[in-house]
Amino acid sequence: MTGAGPRTDRRQRLAVQGETEAERTLLRRGMRVLERRYRRRFGEIDLIAEEGDRVVFVEVKARRGLGFGRPAEAVTPLKRRRLARVALAYLQRMGWLERTCRFDVVEVLVDHGEKPTVRHIVDAFRLWPNG
């Protein structure tokens, strides 16, 4: 069976809601969002922002509850490597290879009828021991 069904639609709505809440959080913190859903054939970064002179690559994880653990726990080592690859492609395209960057995760917990809970994890992971 192929195609988008009700379950896929619900997941997509949750993802879009999570990205919207994450973007609001970044803007409230004084960051400037440069890209949303930056996609390459080998992966996607949910949000790319600037904080001062730093480029911030943001992975957004939205869930309806904690039954499967914290949303940030879904950012596995494989996911981190894919994010890094897309981030490098972005930095190369922009001519920004010398700019400082970091990887953040924004968790969004959505409970029916309640205001979403947002947790911004700054510098959530590093790919190399020294950053």
C-alpha cells in the first residue's frame, strides 16, 4: 500500500507545527531564520539560523508524548552524520566554510488542546571532540 493516508497526514501536520513552534522560539531568542527545510538528496535540515556571526543548524523533533522517550533521543548518530553532510553542503554553497557553526535540537511536545511545550537544546551535539 502506497500513498499518504490519515496517519501520514497527521505526522506531517505535527512536523509542520513543531517547526513553526521551533522557529518562534528561535526568533524570540534573537536568532534570524535563514532557511526552513533545507533539502539535499542525502538529507534535510529543518531550520538554519544565524545567532550573531554563528550559523545554527536546527533539528526539530515533535511528538505527542513521551511514550517513546524524549524527542531529542531520536537524533541518532546516523541522523547526526546526515545533518553534518547537509550542513557542509549548505556552508559550501554559501561560501561560509570559515564560519563558526553549531547543531541545536528543538523538542516540541504537543498535547491535545494544550499549548505546546518547547525545549531548545543549544549545542546539542558535536561531531568532533573539539566542536
